[in-house]
Amino acid sequence: MPKVLMYSTGYCPYCDRAERLLTQRGVSNLEKIRVDLDPAQREIMMERTQRRTVPQIYIDDYHVGGFDDLAALDHAGKLVPLLNGQ
């Protein structure tokens, strides 16, 4: 299974929804980086994604985006194949 990374904060309903969706799709190795606890990580996230909001989700090197992007990918039937390395 590909590496799944999510930039998040402590209280973020969209982060919670993204984590729930990923778990439902079989992700058990979600790496979370709390940008509220580490300002340097927030800077890295913003430089990498060109976005300021969380969550920001990566599957391997592919930047999915935020929760809405993740949900759209799932709705289009493309999330599970991506998680299966296809």
C-alpha cells in the first residue's frame, strides 16, 4: 500500500472526515503531521502544496488536496485504485 500522509491540526472536522474516509478505504498507515504544533511543518506544507488550509493529503508523491478533493476522487472511483498502487 502506498504511503499516505496528511497535514492536519488538532481540531479539524475536515481532517477527521478525511481520516475516516481513508480508514474506510483500507488505509491503516496514515501519517499525520500536526501543523498547529510545529510552525516549521506548516511552512513546509504551504511551500509543497501552495495551500494554507488543512487537511492536505498525499498518497505517495501525488498531492490529492483537501477533503473535498479526496471525496471527489473517491466518488469518481479513483481513490481505491490509487491506494492500491494503480
